[in-house]
Amino acid sequence: MAKRKPIIQVPHGTVPKICKAFRCKRSTVYAALCFDSKSELSENIRQSALTVYGGVKTTKLILN
């Protein structure tokens, strides 16, 4: 069975900019953009990715 998982896609080269803006590691940004974490920092990263950095919310197909 296949499931769809929400993700936020950002343009190439954006993740280091987000890391610098939020003073966090790449793994934190990737976890936030893949909705694997639910902290306040993750919410801020997602919101910023969508509004400031040109991110697009989409879904990813996951096969079980």
C-alpha cells in the first residue's frame, strides 16, 4: 500500500541559507521540511521556507 507524506521542497542551495538564518544544523532543517519534527523551531523553519525562501508544499509517495 502506498501513502502520501507532506514535504516542503525548496530551491537548490536554500538549505544552507536556512541553517545560517536559524543557526541550526542541516539535519534540523531537513527534518523540519519533511515534517519529521514538530517543535516550535521546526514550525518557524517551515513557515520561513514557504514565505521567504520560495518553498512549495507538496507530497511524497511512500511505498510500504
